[in-house]
Amino acid sequence: MTPMSDETVDNVEQAMDAIAEDLDMTIATKPPTDDDQEGVNADKQILIRATRGEHERWKRAAEVQNTSMSQLVRDLVNAHVQGVLDCPHPPEYRKSYPWAEFCRKCDTRLRG
């Protein structure tokens, strides 16, 4: 390969400029995936150790439900967390104040 002389025209830069003129230079938003929930990207990770058998069963269950394993695990954990942290009792057991709301049956502070 011989070095370019001053008289040699570098047409690669011209060709790239011509291509760039036709490109859409806007920033594309990320398309939604199975990992998106209500438009919020699930961007945090946890490590779960499972046996080979558990992993295969979870994978099959996700396939049957036509979802990802990540979404399956999130749905199940969120349902459990809701049962642990949120009050399951009907509104008639609630006592509301301007600064907070409580469940009189389980003595849980619901808001505030």
C-alpha cells in the first residue's frame, strides 16, 4: 500500500459524508421488552441460585405463560411482597388522618 500524495483525493471521507446526509440523526428510544413493566425499565439485578431442576421448571413455567423468566420471578416476588408489606384488609378497617392512614385490624401504616 502506497501512502497518499498531496494530489491523491481521499474519497472515503466524501462518501461517508454523502451517506451521513441521508441518515436520521435522531435518538431512537429503546423498544419495550418483556422486562419493561408499565413503561419502567427493570434495570436492577439480583442473583438467585437455583438447582438445575428448579431452573428448568421455572423456565418451562415462563414458556407456558409466554413470558420471560425474569418477569415470572418479578411477578411472583411482587405478589409475595404485597402480601407481606401491604394490608390485605378491606377499607372499612382503615382509619384515615390528614397525615397518615392505618389499618385497625393489622395495625399497619398504609400511607404517610
